[in-house]
Amino acid sequence: MTLPKAVLLAFSVVFLASPATTKAGSFSLVANCDTTGCAAGVPRVQDDACKPDCIVPPFAKTHPLGYDGTGGTLQIRICVADGSPELIGPTDRAIATWNQLTPATNNCYIPESVAPKGCVLWEDALPPISNFHAESVILHELGHCAMALDHPDRNWDVGGNGSYENTSFTRSYNAVWPGGVDAGDDLIRGSSDDFHTSPTGGAPAASVGWFRKEDNDPGIVDDIVIDSDTYTRSVTSPTGLPPGHTWGTNGNRKVTALTIGPLPGGFDTQAVMYSRTVSEQQYSSLSADEVNMVKMGMTGKDNLAGTVWDYTIELIRVASCAEPYDILVLKDTIVSGVAGDCRTPSVDYSYTQNPLLAHHFTLTTTDPDTEEDLFVVLNEDLDWDTDPPTVIFGDGFESDVFPWSAKVP
């Protein structure tokens, strides 16, 4: 099947270093912000107050398809295109992973022979290109199309020349350039000592992603309740960042290594929604970074867990594309340098709100005449590995024996 090429917005996993291959995205975990500001969308059905373009402000949340402000279950139907039976297994496993919403550490794997430094960041050299892992890319793209997440990292005009490039800095809005985003003393982009300066001078830019008030740790797995009592976006509030921190973190492998550390053998903890993937890189599970952002979204109107406004998300794969569905998974031509896309999402108000104070937006589509709502696309020009991911097992005998890795049958 060939997709329409007139696409308004596309969320992509990029594997080459060129920043020209794709935009960073359009709704940043909880907001619809691109590299230079907040992107305008043209929703399929617009609220009158949202015309002519919906713009999601940096303090708002974007919710999955069908969210209307009420609690309950959002069911999102997914179909694998006819002629691509090899994508059924990877799609089913990715669906199960999102439905479980179980965070893990050391969830990212890349052979040390491919990338000795670990799972690849934008600041790393590009490893040799070979097979790409279908399940990992589908998992990432469903994070966009089904769960309404964006990349936790942001583009930045590093050289101050008007050319934006992908980086590992935490996504933010309205940072001055050049020199407005700084990696701090540890020189790790996306860590807690970064600072994003607004155009007004020494004041901070707008923080977009939510972070833990207690420790600002994006990779920790525990039983904390995720809501506005434990998470915040504010980097200036007295109840915001922990003492000594200057910005919210994101779950790239260098940041999580500060508290969790990597495992020998190519295992790291990294956000599945991080914007770069390379051949041979795999995700065996979700990290706390994206799980907690989904849970923050599911608190609904009041941002508090355990109230009538909470909702859940259920992904299902329909047996045939002859049945009604919302997202189509397929292979198609994509611009060179991109492994996968989520096409063609946009946003509208979740329900009637004051346009000046709107906090809740819902993912929708751009073309009312298109049979499919959204597309998860894998680049047909690449070689794809459709096997399950490499995972870590404890040996079950002695607690002090180091875990070993094996290929799942």
C-alpha cells in the first residue's frame, strides 16, 4: 500500500545524523511543541474556538485518540496491512508492552561490537548500518500514534546559525539562541544541571516535560503514584526541582547511567521515545520515563490519580483491515535517514475550553476522507529484524550471580 505524500505532521525515528530528515515532533510528552515553538495543526474536526489552527501551549497535555475529558477506557484499534504478515508478531508484542505499562531498567540493548558506548545518542557516532529492529520501531511509533507522546529530547540551534539539529537536551519551549541551552558542569545533555534561558534574559525558558519532584530521576522504577502531587513541569516553583537541580531530566542513557548505570554486554536504560535509533538497537521493554508520562496523561482533567477523571488506554489489533481500525501498521517509502514514521496526527480541544486557558487537547487526524486514521510506517528500503528483542534473565539460583542475556525463542 502506498501512503499519501501530503503529510502535515510526522513523528519519526531517525537513524542518520542529518537534522533535515525529519522534524522532532509535534506534541512533547504533554504538549505540542516543535523545535522553535508550538506547532499549529489542522484537526480533522475542529471546535469552532480552535479554528483556524489549534496550537497546544507548553503547559497543556495532549491525550490519545478519542479522549473527551471523561474517565473510562480509550480503546484504540490497530491493523497490520495486508501483505506484511511479518509485522504481526512485532506489532502484537509492542501492543502488549504498551498495554502492560510496566517500566524497567536496562531495557535498551545494542551489541558492544556495534556501539561500544551503549545505546546510541545524537552526540554519538553513527554505527555501521545493518538490520533494524521492527518491534522497537513499532513500539516507538505507537508511543506517538496511540499514546500521544513525543520525544523527550529536543532540537537545538547549537551553532547559532539558524540550523536546528537533534540533541539529547530535555525538550523545552521558548529558549533563546544562540547559547540559551547549556549542559552544565557534567557536560551531559538532558541531566539535572542543564539550564534553558528564555529570551527575556536570565529567567528560565518554559519547561515542557513532567519530572519527579522528589529526585528528578527519569529512570527509577518504584511504586510512587504519578500525578501532580509527585510530578511537576515547573523549574521555578519552590515545590519543583530538588535542591541543586536546575532543569528536568530526560531518560537518555547518559542521564540514567548517573543513577542506574549500564550493564555490561550492551544493556542500558533509555527512554523508548528518545528520538534516535540505529541498526541493531533494541528495546525489550518501556522505561519509567515514558510510562510515567502516559500515567500523567491518564490522570485526566484534574492531574490527580484516583479520581473520576482518570482514564486508561487499551490497544487491540483487529484481525483484518476490513474491520474498523484507527492505526494502520505497514511498510512504505520514507525519506532517506528515517526508520519509522507516525503519520498524520494533529490535535483538537478535548472538550470546550477557554482558548486562552485550554489545558487538554486530543490527538486526531488531518484528512476526513482518509480511510485510516493514523499510519505507523516502517521504511521499506531498510532490512528489518522481526525477531523478539534480546532480554535479560536472572539465573534463578544465586542472587550474587550476574544476569545473563539470551535471545527469546
